[in-house]
Amino acid sequence: MILWTIAAGAAMLFAASVLAERRRSHRRDPDRVGWVPWTLLQLLAVLLMVFSVAMALARK
């Protein structure tokens, strides 16, 4: 059960980081870049999600 919760949290983090990256790429002022590496967060969230789903399915 906890692995599915982790997977759902990682999916929500992925969705939030996709929206944030889209917002950053369509900003009006190109000099206001920000400091959060959204692409790296997307990658880590997907890896965590895939790993936790695989582990949850292996436990069955």
C-alpha cells in the first residue's frame, strides 16, 4: 500500500514540475529564469514512480 502511495505522490510531483517547466519556458521576462531544476525533478519523479510501481507489482 505504501508503494502505491509513493507512486501517486511521484506522479503528482511530476505533473507539478511539468506545469512549472511550461510556465518557466513561456515567461515574459527572459532574465527571470528561477533556480529550481524542473527537468531534473521530472526525471527523478518518473524514476521514483516507475521503481515504486515495479516494487509494488513484485510484492503481489
